[in-house]
Amino acid sequence: MANVRLERITRKFNNATAVENITFEVPDGQFWVLVGPSGCGKSTILRTIAGLETATSGNLYIGNQLVNDIPPRQRDVAMVFQNYALYPHMTVAENMAFGLRMRNVDSTQIQSRVETVARSLNIEHLLTRKPKQLSGGQQQRVALGRAIAREPKAFLLDEPLSNLDAQLRDDTRAELKQLHHRLGITTIYVTHDQVEAMTLADQIVVLDQGRIQQIGDPQSIYAQPANRMVATFLGSPPMNILKTVYSGSLFHVGNQSFPGFPALEEKLQLKEGQGFDLGIRPEHIKIVQQTTSNGQEGTPHLVVEVKVVEPLGRETLIRAALPDAEMLLNIQAPADWRGYPGDRLYLQLDFNQLFVFDPTTGDTLYPLK
């Protein structure tokens, strides 16, 4: 096992830059996840670590060894691909043993290691089968087993669960987490699925357009996003972004307005006519009556029209529009909430959970770390 360190890694293809100035270090034994939208550069980074891509500039270390010019087979990392990459003419045991044979490991040791790894993955009963006789989940376990049997310095996993159905993906994700806890091998995992990132990672690297947007543990990134991209990417359903103008001590959203938030106004020193992006997560929006007996507590901030209602069992997701404004809101309602498209809802925003983003750069202006 070893740490993996990237220093100012840039990879260009002709005139296109896939990743630029990527710097981070994965400590020995930790599980890091690279996450971001399609095309953000996360797979390019993983392939560069594996040696399947060559960095245009920068340095890459595995342990204390500079590996820029070392071929893939000598880097002692194991990669699990999205499509499993199993040899169809080989049995499960032969697939798992292949990497060891290429390294001239003793046959007795190979057999012992394959059997041990197969037991840990609950696939010992499949060792004589060939890949076409296996389900998708079983093939994925074989691919993982082949990587584990090598006892590499690091695991590199490129969207390994994306081909599985929803239930199997959840089960395999839990198994991956247990497996890492048991083996403690340095792992770098690529996904576009923010649920996988949040549930698996010790640390998350959020990428967009080839650049690092933020690095941190899952809860810190969720609670303190560095910018609008991170805030809207992590979270399901995503954070709502409201185009807002501050005027006359009021927040104006479309043709509606509500009183400002003193702590926010003081912190940002808001100026008359200043525009910004107001962010709030669906779970921090409350549906209220138009008026209540205790007055201010029930006073709505926004009025919206229901467009779509999605019952999810434990909760109901509502998609609603602000009249005369091209903005849709995601709202989480209790499971017993009943409503229909066309209904009018009165909403309260939890001012203690507001975010403010610069409308030009997307940087978080409030709250600051």
C-alpha cells in the first residue's frame, strides 16, 4: 500500500485541455472519490495515475517513487474498469489469477490467494464458471477479486457500478465500503453519481471542466460548498438557485419580494440594486398556510405553482414554478402531503440555511468557512 500524490498534473489532447493543474495527495489507506459531470476529467486523471495516459506536464508519485516514465505494469496499481474487462475464454479462477501469473508468482501461492479473495467476496462457488455464465454483479465481483488478489499499492476504480441495476448497485456499494474497511488499501474511485461519492468517500474531489472545484470530506462539502457548481452537484434533489435582487431592504425574486435577513445583509454589506444567486436546499423549504394565528412565523416568503408531484414513499418531491419567473423549485414535503399540479403553495425559507453565490464567478459569498 502507498500514498498517491499528484503535483500540477495537466493533460492536453491537441488543442483541448482535459485536466489542468491537478494537485492532491491520497494518504495511504484512504478511500478518495473523484466526482463531477461527464467530461470533467475524472477518468483522465485515473488513467494518468494508472499510466494509460501520459501527463503533458506535472509529476505523479506512488509512494515516494516518481512514476512519470514508468510503464503501467510496473506501477503496481490495480484498475477496475466500467466494463469489467474479463477474459471470456477463462474461468473465474483463471481471470483472478491472470495478473499474478504475469508476475511469475508461485502457483501454490496463486491458488491460495485466489481462494482467499473469492471467499471474501462470496464467489468461491463460481470459480469454475466463465464470465458469460455470471450476472453483472458477479462479474463485477470477479473484476474486484482480480484486483485484490494482486495486492497492489492502490486500487483505481472507474465507475465500477454504473452497469448494475439499482438494487445491486446499492448492495455492491455497501460491500465495497466493507471491503475497504477490512483491507485498508489506498483507493481512488471515479463516479458521476453523487450518492456514491457521499456514501463511500473519506475525501471527495469535485471536478468541473478539468479543474478541481473543492476537496473535503462529504459532510463538509455538502454543508460548506465552495461555489455554486459544488452546491448544486452534491445533493439529491439539488439545491435551488434563485436569481435575487436586493432593493429597499427586500429580497426580490421575480415579481415577488420578502424581508431581508439581517445577518446576511450585515455580512455582505448589501447595496441597493445588488444582484446575487440565493441558494437553498429542498429540505429547508417549508409549506405553510397563507396566514397563521401566531403571525410572522407563518408568513410566506414565496408563492409558487405546483408543476409535478413525485411520491417517493418516505417523502414527496414537489417541482414548482414561480409565476412570471423562469425558475423552478424542488421542495421536499412529508409523505402524507397531498397536492396536484396547478395548486398554489405558500413557502417559507429557512434563513439560517441560505447560501449566496456570486452571479458571475459562482463563488460562495455566504456563509463563508
